[in-house]
Amino acid sequence: MNLSFGSGTLRPGLRAVWTLAAVIATAPAWAATEVPVWHALKGHNAETFRDLVKAYNRSQSDVKVVVRDFETPEALDQALAVAAQSKKLPALAQIGGSHTLEEIARRSYVQPFHTLQKFPALKNTRWFVSTDNAFIRDAKGQLMAFPYMLEIPVMYYNQDAFKKAGLVPAVPQRTWMELQGQLVTLANNGSRKCPLTSDLPVSINLENLAAVNNQLYASADNGLKAKGLPSFSFDSTYVRHLALMISWVRSEIMVRPDAGMHSISRFAQGECAVLMSSSSHIGEFLSQRKLRYAVSGLPYYPEVTRKPGNPFVSGAGLWVMKADKPVTEATAAFLGWLSQPEQAARWYQQTGFLPLTQAAFDATPADYYANLGQWRDLVAVYSGKAALTAQGFRIHNYPAIRARFHQILDSALSGQQPAVTALNTAAVEANNLVRQR
């Protein structure tokens, strides 16, 4: 055999063999399985999620999670519809917000999350929110999506604003009429521009006005009964409440609610004394160094209930898309990692979403809650059995109903129609939408 190693030349056949051997020697044993994740998180929460994903990708080499951000949930949903046609779906997508569990579950490209719980990474996980909560579970109590972005409405308050106004104790009252007196004091003592605001008019003034006052939101047990369509009938409590809110806007102790981020920004910057909004802003507000705030429960009417009830769980979950076995296994591994106590506790503490697991709640130290008012007590109740009035609701066509409720409330709070007219219109239109197919 005539080989010349010194000259660096080989016969053609041997050169091909050596080239192939070199490729095999330098190539990785296997390529990481990609898990695309689509979400519509904003600001601080989006950064927290990206940091967790980076930590997961660094922790192992078998799976690579690839995140895609969307400006709005609607934009994400539209992209999903297009992706379903081209069969280029992500592995996970954040979906939720309007109690549309059945509509999502019917999509041909979705698989229920509970089918992944057979994988070792998820098998023995003890989820935090109780099995009777209907927001993200089916009628059998099975999880339809990974319960990662669940939230509740709360009342935030600026502690410095309350102290400046001379309110003792420097916490908001839990009844609506007592809160009114405090808002007047706040307006007259440093918070004239914004004593109170909110970005959740439908949640605060309709949905959770029922739940917090231990009342049903709609008939047929909030639509959770198998038989009979639910319907709306807004009684004197709703009329009284909306009339009160109209008077608050007129007297400038409440800034008219908006559905964007303006109210959130104003509270974060210290402009507003009280904000009624989602718990998912807790982490964002904690990151504001100059903001001293705490959390309380939503107000109630003692004439209606002796003790305030718990608001509905809302938010979103990470829904699993149907995929090949390797992608499904990789998805389960990633979700299992997020469910581990360290990662789950970090997510809860840094965002304000409800704890993913009981271990995440248990791993959170007492000093985390030291300056957060009632936050721990407000969270703890969701691991126990929920009252019927707080389990959630199932209402056909609810996204359209909710959008119409928002328009009607905005009109009433703008002074364009009285409370009784607005609520009668809302009930009639909602009941018609429930029956539309």
C-alpha cells in the first residue's frame, strides 16, 4: 500500500472513508429536541419566563425550548389558526382569559394536559388549585392545560398614600361604603388625581361582585350544571353597585376604568392610591423600588353576605399541542422541570400568578409576605374546597358576552345611561348571545 502521510495525500477511496470518520467523530451524539412555546406575557412576567427558559436550556442538552412572544392573546390565537393550517404548530401555547375551556378543548390540534401526567416528570405532582375549580379543569376534575398563569383580582394600595392621608390603620376597608369614605380622604389629602382606578371593569363590577358576595353569577349554578342553559339576571345588588360606581366617577374619587395598561402604569409610578386589578402584577410592582404597596381582598357588601367570598380564578394555561412522540416527551420534561419546587416557587414569588404546586406555596418563606398585606391568606384558600359560587362558570359564547358587558359598563360609567338601564340591556343581550350557535 502506497500511503504518503508526510505529504498529506490519500488515494480517493481512502480519503472518503477518512472524511466520513471525521464527520462522525465531531458530530454530537444527538440533536436536542426543540419545544417551541408561544406566549403573550408582558414586561416583568415575560422576562421572568424567559429567564426560566434560559436556565432550563443551560441545565441539560436533550431539549431546547424556543420562546416566541406575541403582543396580545388575540394575535397569538390568530397565529395558532394559521399554524394549524400549515401544520407548524408550537408545542405549547398560552391560551385563556375568557372562560372558553370547551372551545379550546374542541380544537383538533390540542391535547389535554392530563394525558401528559403519565410521564415520570409530572406523574406525582400535587397541583395547588383544588380540583373543583372549573376554570382550567373539565367536569371530571382533570387538568386541560398546564395551570401556569392562573390569577385572581385583588385590591392594591399605596401605603405611603394612605399614611399621607392620615388614615389609621393605613389599609383599605373591605366594605364598599367604608372604602368610599377613605377615597374621599385620599382625594383631599394627596391623591386628587387618582384615588382609585382599575383595568378590570367586568371582573370587578359584574363577575366577582357575585363571587365575593357569595352569590351566583348566572343561573344553572353558573352554567356548571349539565342540563339547562345559564342566564343572567342582574338584581338590586348590581344596580346599587353600578349606581355607586357611576357616582364615584362623577365625584372624581375613581378614575373611569380602562382595559389597557395605563392604570397599571399609573399605580406603579405612585400616582394612584388604590388599584383593583389582577394579582399577576405583584412581581412587577415589587420591582418598583420607590413603590411601597400591599394587597387586600376585593370589597363586599355586608348587607348581602356576612363574610366575603373568594373571587373567580382567571388567567391562562399552557395548552399542549398534538405532536410526535419525541416532542411530547420533551414537552413533558420541560413542564416537569417548571413544576419542581425551586422553579415553581420562583415563578409564584416573582409574578403573582397563583402557585403552580403545593410545594411551591410551602417553599415560600414568611418574609416574602411581610410587606404584602393579606396576600398569603388570599392565596391559601385556593388549595381547599371551593364554594359553588367561587368554582368558576361555563357560559357559551362568553368572550362575545364579556366584550359587550365591557362596552355597556363603559357607557354607564361615562354617564351615558343609568345603572338600571345598562344592566337590563346587559342581561337581555347576554341571554341572547348564550343561545346563539
